[in-house]
Amino acid sequence: MAEKEFLLDLDIGVRLRCWHKTEGGQVTAFTVQMELLFEDQWKPVVRFDTAHGFAHRDLYRRCGGAIKTPLGMDFRTARTFAQDDILANWRRYRDLFLRG
């Protein structure tokens, strides 16, 4: 079993956090999360993960709570989709979060 984790700065106060676990070359779990430095704390804005046994996206609200959307993909495909989605849309996610 292997685990990898990394952070990537997207802008000042915006970062991408990625973690995944593989076993036998297969992705068995992952988290891909965009975080925003907001009120002196790193806050999740959007997170793709497998925390409940299925690949899904949590879109966080500034006032609290999140909207969960199943992805309907295998874990490897979902992890790649998540990274690509955040890299392409992080400005939109940031703006949605800041608007509340």
C-alpha cells in the first residue's frame, strides 16, 4: 500500500491539497481539495473524496454546510477528474464561496 500527498499553490491564499492511497496499482482512496485562506484560516471550498465509500464532490458554503454530489466514476478516474476540475475552475469555486 502506497500513499502520496502534495500541496500546490494556485494563487495567493488559494491552494490545492491532494492525497491518494493505492494498492496493487489501484486507487483505493483519495482526497482532492481546494482551500482558501479566509479569516486567517485555511477553509475547504470544494473537496472530491471517497470518505463515504464512493467518489463524490462536496461544495462548501461560506456560512457552513456543503452540497454533496456523487460522481459515478471509479476512484482513479474520479481523482483525475477532480484535479483537472479544480485546476480549470478554482477561480469560479473561490468566487462562489466568497459570495456565500
